[in-house]
Amino acid sequence: MLDFAGFVGYVEAVSFLREFEALRIEELLELSRNTGAADARQAAGKTLLTPSDFARLISPAAAGECLEDICRRSQAMTRRRFGKVIRLFAPLYLSNECINNCKYCGFSRDNAILRVTLNVEEVLREARALKEQGFRNILLVSGEHPKFVSGGYMADCIRALHAEVPSISLEIGPMETAEYLPLAEAGADGLVVYQETYDRGLYAEMHTAGPKRNFDWRLETPERAYAAGFRRLGIGALYGFGDWRREAICLAAHAAHLLRHCWKAQLTVSLPRLRPCAGQFQPPAPMSDRDLTQLVCALRLYLPDAGLVLSTREAPQLRDGLIPLGITMISAGSHTEPGGYTGAGREKLHHTERGRIVELAAGASEWAEGATGQFEIADPRSSGEVAALLQRLGYEPVWKDWDAALTA
């Protein structure tokens, strides 16, 4: 058995970065553009798909007369692998403090917004409010700010929740493996990190300041978390920056790599599209509903055992239609601001009662009603409404990660 140092060395040796640099992106894009309907259908009918087959499934030709057939195959594959079960989770935002400048994010450091970081007591209140709704699977989210959301604070939050919440995942700024270890020991078992865009040029354009500018460091984050013992990994790209097919080819390659090399962990792939937020960023290359549908089905056929995640970024009607086609996990009743479930972020600005940090960014309204969210929610339905909808569709809504319970 490898010791910790040897395990870290092994993970670094098989890093996706090397594979990404050798990925034939332009060749696969050209194949996708030139694929005909017959080749797309043939690819959809295969049991084991190659990267070339995936490129054919996301082709313009497949989006036409083949899409209905691909959707049927995707739905059947999902039923075989996952049954009629949908896992539910909720994001719990700890802080909107951030030292990065990201053009598309409401938390970007130059946006004039109300900044709030919850203390541990308030985090526990938020989690209990979610627990009352039924959630036993919570994703802790924060901006990237070492002053508030690294080191002991994060571990303290996790320890406080772990006694009451069986499954805790993190969506926080990337860390070293050694920094992830105490978080895993405190009770966190999952890590989610979006690469945002796999296009290096677009990445540099969108991330203008802060540690997030380091493309390679972010790309290798899942493997560092795996080395620290996280048993669930989540990745994704934000769609709307550029050619969605280019992003999809890179994302699929990344997912396939993690399934091969981080095989002790479960893998989920998220499919977020850019949403309106503070700063009023407009996506330069919007992704259509039809494109998103095609991508869901293509990913399901290429990655039959990976979980596919759809958040409240999407509107109710679209979410309801996509669930049977390949989605296995969804959020519901979400808030994207700290304190959104209990009102903990609504106190008057500069208030520091019980240790809460509240700062007023230049230009922000002094009488804002609460902390600013990361982006606007498109599906405002409550968790109960979503669960009832799933049951009407013939699905079982699952609130708890039973894999964690059985292996504990």
C-alpha cells in the first residue's frame, strides 16, 4: 500500500493536465462538424463509446433528425444504470467574500455588493433549516477568500454539521492535498470544482485577477482532493463563454480520465449555463435548450456510470423535461446567498453580532435586504414541490446519500 507521500506522487504522475495537453481537440471538433446523421446513429448504438463517438453525438447532424433516437437511448441507459431514482441536494453558501475577479460571477471582488460570511452557529442554523425540508446531502459553497473561508473556519463548519448531516460536499477555492486532509477528517466526503472553461484563452480573459487565474492549478484540483480521501468528485464547465462543443469534448475527456485514475471515488458531472448576476455579464455564446438536451444525452451514453447534475440555474419546464433523459441528481429550493434559508444575511450592514463579518463594498446600497447571491435562480420551486413533481413523474426522490451511510 502506498503511504501518503507515495499516493500524492502517484496522483501527480497521472494528472489530467498531461492528457489535456495532448488532447486532439481541433481534430475532434472537425470530426463533429463533419459528421453525418448515419454516423451519429451508429455511434449512439454502440455499447462502449470512444472520444470520436462522443464527438459524433454532439455534432450538428445529431442535433437534427437523430436527436429523438439519442434521447430514447439515453433514457434507457439511465434507467438500466440508476433506476428511477433522483438524488436531491442543496447548496449552503457560507460566504460571498472573494479575492478573485471573474467577469461572470456575482461574487467578483470588484462588484459593489453586500459581503457576508456566516459564523459557525449561523451555518448550523442554515443546515438545520435544510434538514427540516428533508435534505441530508448538503454542498457548502463559498467565495475564495483565505481570511474567512480557509483553515480552521472551514473545518469547524464541517465538524459542526457532520453530527447532523450525513453527506457534506465542498465547492470552495482549490487547495493543496495537505490542506484538504483536515477537511476530509472533519467529515467532508465530496468536492466539486468547475473548470469554468477548458479554453485557456477564454479562461485568461474571464479571470482577470486573483489565484483563480492559474488554469493548471485548478485543472488538477480533483486529483488533489482524491489523494486526501474524498470519495466523491464533481466537475463541470460553465456554458456560455464559447463553443459548447469544444467545452464538452474537454469535459468528457476529463471525466473519463477521473473514472480511470480516481476509480475509488464516485464522479458527477454538472451542466451549468451562465445566469444573470451582479455585474450584468452577458454570455458571449449562449447555449440553447436543444444544445443542452443533446449534451445531457451524449454524456450519458459516453459516461454511463457517471452522475449528471442539473441545478436550479435552469427553468422548471426544462428541468422537468431533462430529468428522464439522463439526470441523476438535482438541487431544489436553492439560495445562492449566505444566510438565504434563515435570513441570517439580512441584518443591517456593518453589523457584527455573534462574530458575523459583514462588509459594505464601495457603491453597494446601505439598506440592502440581504447578502448578494452568486447568480439568479431560474427554478424558484420549493424542495417539497420538486419532490412531489418527481413522484408524479414516477421517480423516487432520495434525500440521503445511502452509499455514505452503508460504508460508514
